[in-house]
Amino acid sequence: MTNPERMTLFQSALIAIHNMQKAEPGYPPFVSIHNQILYLMALVSGQPVDHQNLAKINLGYIAMREVETQNEDAANLFYRVSAEVDQLRKELHIS
């Protein structure tokens, strides 16, 4: 996936988590997802961020535990983001 395609995916995920946060503002798992997506967007857009933080992304795990039962479409979107994180880790040689 190209970086513009990644940005489109991440923007879609950001919209999804914003919609979920409307129903449960301040819910820590949703805040975490939101922050992780913002980090990914900064990383892909070339902003100066610590690439090692990519190893800490756990969006897929949170989606499985906290999102899947509430919104299957959003969970699937977050799983796609998680798969892209795995690809980014390979590209940047981060484990």
C-alpha cells in the first residue's frame, strides 16, 4: 500500500473512532485508538516522530477486545490498520 493509500485508510479509521467516541467520550480504549491513529498519520506523512513507537501500536488487540462487539465494521477497519502497521514495521525494520 502506498503512503497516500495508507493515509486514506487511517483517515477512515479516525472518522470511525470519532463516531464511536461520540457515544462514549473519554472511554480509555477509544482514546488509545484515536491517539494511535494520529501517530500513524504523523508517521506516514513524514512528521518527525519516533519510529520505535511503531512497536507499541496495539490497535488490533484493542479492536478485538473493545470494538468488535459494538461495531463490527469499525473493528474490521481497525484490523486493516493493524495489518498495515505490521507492513510498516517490516518496511522500517522495527520489531
